[in-house]
Amino acid sequence: MRQDICTIPISEIFEENDGCPICRMRELVEKRIVDYIMGAAMMEPDVRIETNRLGFCERHFDQMLNSRGRLQLALILESHIDEINKNIFEKKLFNSPAKKGEAAKKMTDSCFVCEKIEWGFSRMVETIFRCYETDKDFRRMFNEQPMFCLKHYEMLMNSPHRKMLRQSGSEFASNLTRVTADYSKSLHDDVKKYCSMYDYRANEGPKDWGTSRDSVERTIAFLVGRNHNNE
């Protein structure tokens, strides 16, 4: 797989102030990989060997079904099913029920797209820390983000790549915590407001929902990430 499929300028992601930038980053990596596998990559022998071996998870099968065409997916499935038949169901010496079950588990527990997402995402996270340490413009964009979801706050705070922040470690942690805490507190205010609008006393006079109408959806996105079904 070409490395540039997962190479996305970090600054482009952080220039857009819409939700968690790490969620956006992961979604963009995922989209590129799905587009790649449904394009010319399906005819690349080394890629087909990997997709035959790893297969895909339910989420990424759904994305591929809704992608550019069913023929590409059918071609991928043809060779993947053939691989399954050979490795699991073909009669072989010493191919016991336990070994068949083990082979099936390997097939059902793996996903080509998920594996490549982790590969690309890990390198992009490393780039975030490098840019924060060396690029003042990126550092400003990072510090001015409207929010980070709790999942990616934890990931960044506990990332082994934080050791790259030799001079900016305290600033990074302080700003990441500030942005995330401020957003979390604002969510609490909005959810509290949303609940209060269903109090019988709120029916007296015109209702002012403020910014609370979508607070339930935004709170879930904060807790589990924008794309909470992807992992």
C-alpha cells in the first residue's frame, strides 16, 4: 500500500474548527483507504493478497457497498471467499475441527481497512506532537480548537509520542486540558438547559432553547468520538 494514501497535511485538518480535529483526522484516513481499496488498488497483487487474508469488518463492508461500484467489491469478494474455502473448508491432513475454528477466527477478527487506519493514524498522531514542538503556527491552531472529544483527549495525554515535547510538554497538556474541560462544562450547561425545557414551568411563555437543542448528540460525540461506531 502506498504510504501517501495516509499522508494528510496536519495543518489542513486543524485549520477547520468543527468538532474534534482528531476525529476528523481519523475519518479522513478511513475515507482515503476505502476509496483506495475500491479503486485501482483492487488489481494490485500485493493488496489483493492482504485483503484475501484479512478481509473486512462489518463497518467497512457497509462503506464499500455504498462506494463507487459493486463490481469492484465483487472481485475482491471472489478471491477472499476462495481464500476462506482453501484455508478453512478444504480437506487437509491434520486439519482438525480446532484448527478450522482457529482459522475462521483469524478471518473474522481481522480487517484490512482497520489495520491500515491504525498504521496511518499512528503516524499522523506522531506528526501532531512534532508540529506542536516545532511549528508555532500549528501550536496556535491546536490551542484554538473548539474541542477535543474525551476519547482523543485521553489518547493524546497518554500517548508515548508526548516524549517528543521536550520544551512544550507542559504547555501542550495545559492547553489540551483547558480546551477539553471548557467544552465539557459547556455541554453540562446545555444538557441541563435541555432537561429544564421539559419542566412544566418552561411551558409558561415563549421557549428559549439557546444552544441546547442538539446537546444530547454533541455530548455523546464528546464521550465516544464523532464516529463512535468505528472502533
